[in-house]
Amino acid sequence: MGAKAQMAEVRKLQQGLPKQTDSLKYVDALNRIGLLLHTKSADSTFFYGIKAKAIAERLEYNKGRAEATVNIAIALTLKGIYNQGLIYYIEGRNLFLKEGLKEPATELLMNIGISYDFMGNNKMAVKFAKEALDEAKHLKRDSAVSMLLVNYVNLDYSLSPKAVTKYLDSAQKIADKYHDDRTILFLKQVKAHDEIVAKKYKEAYNNITSSIKMARAHEWEYHEMEGLYLLAGYYKKRNSIDSAIKNYQTIYTMALKNNYVYWEVEILELLADAYKQKNNTTEQLRLNKLLISALKKSNEANNSFMGDYVKYNQTEQELSKYKNDYAHKREEMIWLIGLLVVIVSISIWLLSLYKKSRKHEKELELLNYKVNLQNDELHHADEFKSRLISMLAHDFRSPLGSAISMMRLVRDDDDLEKDEREMLYNSIETDMQNILLTFDNILQWVKKQMSGFVYQPETLPVNQLLDEAALMFK
């Protein structure tokens, strides 16, 4: 995407921010704007990064937080604050890994390596670059691997020409596979640099001009400036100072237009050096004045940025302290709540035990009552049995004994007259009937005793009952 297209997208995103109702998409838009602006204004990238990060943290949106953190890291790196940039790159990588986003996490390993290279620690730079390549082997998609390979070649100076060719060829195949024009362009420029060093000027020139043509076709002004920078270096190697100056001036014009302050300073220094070779002191003085102005502007921007960063860092530290205090208090609160829950649970348990105990006591009382009731019933039943036996012994034994005696008399006494025998038989019959009647009465009484007393008044023939009772004693 070229500078014009980038700025068009930035303006579109900025205009859409007030209308954005989805908070997560709002964070994504801020991050996209910050990333698009990083080659133009590190300050803007930093501003959008901290704004997006604050919102993402509040929303607990880790992907947005990771992208915002990376934008802050990019801004710090562009400003030369490499140590802090590394911290944010590592934080961003951890957030990506937490969300399972392995591809951007792997790319950040390479960014960390590049940052170490800026700091002059090439050993660490190569270490992280190799780790990035090792992780890239396990990615589902290899589209990001091509740029990793190119960056690795740029970082590891110990690679043999054969190894460099191998890595660049692999990167070329992947870039061609995915039609990754940006990586293809970058490959051309990397190859051109190596070809200039190897004095393969024809091949270098072809790759440089091809990359510039591709950059212009895509309106990638930043990459066009890099191509022009290589072309100027090519002309310097060929001792064509005027051609080198022409390309440096083109870069300077583009840097002024797009406010690339760090490009302004470097190109002015190179132009001054080129005019020095031409012994053009007038142009040297003019360029030195411009350089002083550019350095002043750069320092002012850096000082302003540093002030903003210091404030932001202080705010971050205060926020971190607040979060730690909050976490500590929250932990204490959790412990207190836990203790309260335990106390309440124990109280409920004790209350439950008490209720169970009371219930058990009542059950025992009821059981004792039932046992006592059954004992009373058994006692009454025992009394009833005794009375029944007594009644049976009294009301049946005597009549039966009398009847048996009369039957023996009839059996053994042959001298009895017929009338006497008849009388005895009648007497025995009467006794048997009385016994049967008594048995029926006792049976009725037993039934009433067993079924409980029920009051049922009835009219009885008293005279008849007395006569029947008297007969038992005749």
C-alpha cells in the first residue's frame, strides 16, 4: 500500500471512529491507523497505541491489547528507545501466544532480533532470528516465513554466500507462491545490496530499478525511497557522484513531503558528504544549515515524544501499582469471603446437627411413647388373658364336672329307673345347653373386649336371665 493509499485508508478509518459502536472494532481501527502511520509519524503510532491499549485492557480484549502494545514498541524503536521497545515487543508476543495467535507471535521474535541488532548486539539478534525460524516451521501457514528468512539473512553476517542464496531462494519461492509483492520487492533490494558488495553491478542495478518500479506501481513511497537509497549507493560505488546526489535529492524531497524526519537527517548528511567529494563548499554550507534545522526538528520531536513517553510510563507504573494494590485487596477480600463462607457453612452444619438431634429426640420420645403404649396394651392383654382363664375355669369347669358325674352315674348305676334316667339325661342336656350359652356369652364378651368398648344400650328380659342363671345352680 502506497503513501497515498495509506493516508486514504487512515482518513477513512479516522472518519469512521465516531460512528463505530462496536468497542472491539474501535480498538482494531485505532491499531490499524497506528500501524499505517508508523513510517510517517512514530508519535502518531505511539498515541494511537496507548489509546487502543487502554481501551483494550478495559475490555479485556487481548488481541487488540497485543496489537496496541506492538505499535507502542514500533514507535519506541523508531525513536531509538530500544530497551523499552523490547519490553513491549515481549509483552505483545506473550499476549498473542495467550490468544493462540502463533503467526504474529513468531514475527515478533524477529522484531526483537532486529531491535537487538539496532542496539549493536548482533549475537542476540541472530539468536532471536533463529528462534523465529524454528517456530515458523510449526506454523499452519508459511506465508510469513519468507520475510523471516529475508530478515534472518540481513542479521546473520556469518552466513556463507551459499547459505544466503539458499535462504533467499526459499523466501522467493514462498513469496511467489502467495504473490507477496512486498516481500518480493524486499528480496530484490536485499539481493541488490549483496550484489553491490560482491561488485555484481549489473545484477544489482537490475534488481534495484525493478524494485523501484514495483514500489511506484503499488504507490509504496517508503519502499521507493529505500530503492532510491540503494541506487544512490550503487552510483557512489561506481563513482558517479552526480547520479548519487540526484537520487539523494529525490529521497529528501519525498522525506520532506511525508515528514520522515529521520530520513531527512540521514539524507542531508549523505548529500553534504557527496558535495564534499565534489569540493562544493557552498552547497555543503547550505546542506549543513538544513541539517542543523532538521536535527533541531528531530530533537524537538524526540524531546516531545520522550516527555509524552515519560508521562505515559509514569501513568503505567501508577496504574500497575493500583492494579497490584487492587489485586492484593481483592485477594484479602476473597480470603475474608472464604472465611465467612466457612463460618456460615459450619454454622449451617451445626444447625443441621441440632435439628437432626432434636428430630432424633422427638423420634425417641415418640418411640418411647409407642413402646409404653404397647406395654400397656400387653399388660391389658395379659390381664384379659388371666381373667379369661379364670372365667373359663369357673364357668366351664363346675358345670362340666357336674355333667360328667351324672353321666358316670347313669353309666355305672344299673338300678336307676327309666324315669330317673330320663331326668338325669334332661339334667345333663340342660347343663350342656347352659355351658354352650355361657360359651357364647363369653365369646361375645371376648369380641367386645378385643374390639374396644362401644356403648350400645338394649332392653333385656331380666326375669328370664335370672331363671337361666338359677338353673345353673340346680
